[in-house]
Amino acid sequence: MLGPDEIGRALTRIAHEILEANHGPDDLILLGIPTRGAHLAQRLADRLGEITGIDFDARVGALDVTMHRDDLRGRPTRASHPTRVPAEGIDDRVVVLVDDVLYSGRTIRAALDALADLGRPRAVRLAVLVDRGHRELPIRADSVGKNLPSARSEHVRILLSEVDGRDAVTIEGGAA
């Protein structure tokens, strides 16, 4: 569905949308939701740095949501990842949560709970590479790389070079 070039263009567009919505780079913090969201947050930080000339490495972190999920009993055990918050913290900052796929909205709800444990941002925004629909909670992304309607029986798979050795977005499975 998407190859490396399309993913790169989507991330560049998302970076521009983030800057436009925030009226510049001031007070921006990027928190990626592990695993792939954390890598996407770093890529967005790199793009924001290229666009603004500001080093965004100190403004990017990762937010583990494992213990805040409401489906822990029904899912296999997940390894937790360390939460890394930029040194300046999140209080009175604009936090952009970054994830790979927006589906039911439950991961983002868990991220909002985890974020509340860390501080009080001025605003929270959401950037996702893929929005596949099928929301169960009233959550929407502020920036979306690609809307990819899919059946509930299908699986949207995000491959990133940092984890999988290549960049791609595929849809697998579904009714035959």
C-alpha cells in the first residue's frame, strides 16, 4: 500500500501540519508510543529540525502506555518500554503524541492517562501515520499520514527500517 517514499512524504507533511497548528516550533514536545510510534516521533523530530533549523532531539521522548490499557486481561502480555520524557518536562508544553496506526482509539486513551501521570501539558495533539477507522472511542488524529479504510478482519501492518529492516505499510488478511 505504502512504500518508503510515500511514508517519507507523509511524515514531511505531518511535520509541516504540526508547525502550522502550533504557529511555529515553540513549546513543542513529541512523545512516541512504543514501539513504532517512538521511531516515527524521532523521524518527525528530524524533519522538524530540517524545516526549522532547531535541534529537536532534546524535545522527543517515548510514552509507555502498557499499564494504562483497558484490555490487559484480554491480550497477551506485552513487554513494557521505558518512558522517556524530555528534560524540560511536559508542563505547559504542547505535546504531540505520535503513533503508527489509529484504530479503536484505546491506545490513545491509555496514552492520555499515562500523560496525566507525568504532568499537565497546555495542549495535546495526535499525529498518526495511518488512520484505519473503526473507532470505539471519540478520538481523532490532528495529523494523519494516510487514511486507509480497512475491514475489521484485516490487519494494517507498519514496517519501519529501525525495527523491520524496511519501510512499508501493508494490509493483510480479511475475508476471502
